[in-house]
Amino acid sequence: MKKILLTTDLSEESKVAFAAAKEYAQAFNADIILLAIIEDPAQAAMIYALDFPVHPDSEIQMQMKQKVLQDLENIKNVHLSGLSVTPIILEANGPVHTEIINYAKNNSIDLIIMATHGRTGLSRILIGSITERVVREAPCQILTVPGEYKPANKKN
């Protein structure tokens, strides 16, 4: 195993996969490709809770890519330090799961690691549908990492 694809939508929920990726990369002396996919500027505005409407122009796209790249660099430095990590940003031309699968196929990825859930809201209701679709269609092995287990309140 030489190449691990670690996906993130930069949400808190997606962070659970970082430690697993680090362990696998260390165990197999593998490189990590840290992948974020930008779907559209309006979606990014919601993610980053911007106070203004976003219209898809090249200036906004460039600023968004720079912000996402900064976030990926931070993940690399904080969660994946000491490893060979290449941050990659893709602009989606289709469904996110298709972009992940195509990237894996076209770049000889050996293992995809991703959280079972990403952003909250509608995408959460659809039970990590991106992860589910990647699992069904990926050209390589996949490790899905569930969110932290939170036990129900116990009565003492």
C-alpha cells in the first residue's frame, strides 16, 4: 500500500478519519492525498456561514479555494504531521462521490479513508450518502470511520 486517499468536507464530523489515516500511513509508510471537493460557491457560503449571497465568479472561486487550501494545510500540520501529505482541491463537475471514485481510479489509490458522516443537515439525514456511494463503487479498499460513540445518559 503506497497511496491513501483521505477525504474531508472540512466538517467536525469528517475529522474522525484523520487519526485512522495517520495510523495506516505510518504502518505502511504510505503517502496521504488529502482531498477536498468544492461543489459550488453557494454551498461554501453555507459551510463557512458567510453573511452575504455568493455569486459564482472567478474571484469568489479563487478566494474559496485559498480558504480550503489553508484549512487543508492546517489539517496536514495539526493532524498528519511528520507524514507525506499532498493537499488536493477539486471543483466538482458532477456528484461528489463520482469525483472521489474517479480520483481514486486515475491516481492509483490503494485505500480510501473517509468518515461515515460529513456535514450536518440534509446530507446527514441521507445517512452519509456520499460515503455509502463511494463504498459501493470504489475501485479499491475503503475504510469508513464512524463518528465518536456517545453513550446514552446512564442512571447511577
